[in-house]
Amino acid sequence: MAKHTGPRLEGRNGAIWDHYLGGWTQERIAEQHGITQSRVSQIIQDVRDSIPDEERQALITTEVERLDRVLVEAFDVLDTPHYVVNAGKIVHEITEYAQDDDGNVLLDEDGNPKAAKLAKLLDDGPRLQAVDRILKISAERRRLLGLDEPQELRATLTQTSPEVLERIRRAKAQDG
């Protein structure tokens, strides 16, 4: 693993790299070392660029494992119901109104309809944030694993309508 080898990781740069691998934010690292976040980013990139190929794969594996752990947490948030809270209390919605024997909705002393059944009001915000985080984690994993690299695609036409063939011929004539 590219954690403690070579002069590139001595002194402050080594400490910054260790903090980065430990999951610290660049802002926290900058504050710890009295430098700007952009300088921290530059140091991290310099260290990353100096990693020999054989160590780079171990680093990618470490990063993917870290992303996998975070991905599990994000899916846990996605799968957990979250309720709307106001003033420290869960907000409920009326799912059925109380009625008298004639089917008229009963009112409370303030003139508001009485509830026969309540349900906790679900808050979609945390779930939507989890979806957003899952997409970001997935994009980072794809980038690290090289899955988003451009791929050469070759297609063979076995049966094509005359109209499509004519369009292809015209397009090639315009390009060529």
C-alpha cells in the first residue's frame, strides 16, 4: 500500500497523505496544517501522481473498499423510513376521519375534523439525499475502476433497410 514508502511521504506531505487516507476532509487537513484547502488538494495530487504503478493498484483497492463501506451506509439510509418532525414531534396525517352514525365528519372543540386513524408522515428528503449520495459513490467507483473510460464500439449490420443504408452513404459522403 502507498502509505509509508519513499521520500514523497516524509514530513508534512506524509502526514497530509495519512490524514487523507484516514478519511479526513481536505478542509480539516488544511486547518490542521495551517495551509489552504487548495494546497492540500495539490499535495494529495502530487503524492498520488508519484505512486508507482504496483502501489497504485493497492491504493485503488483501498479507495474502492472505503467507497463500498460508505455505499452500504447510504443504502441503509435509503431503506430506513424517515418521518417529518416539527418542534421535536413526529408529524401525522389523518388517514380516516371520525364520523357519526349518519356518516358526518365529527369536529373537535375548535371546529377541526376529528381523526379516527393517523399515520406518520414520511419525509422523502433523507431518502432522496441517500439516492444522490449513492449515485456520487457509484460514479467515483466507476472512475477509480476505469469503467467510464471510452470504449471502442464496433457494429456489424446484418440486415438494414434501403433507407438506412442510403442515409449512411450520404453521411459518409458528407464526412469524406
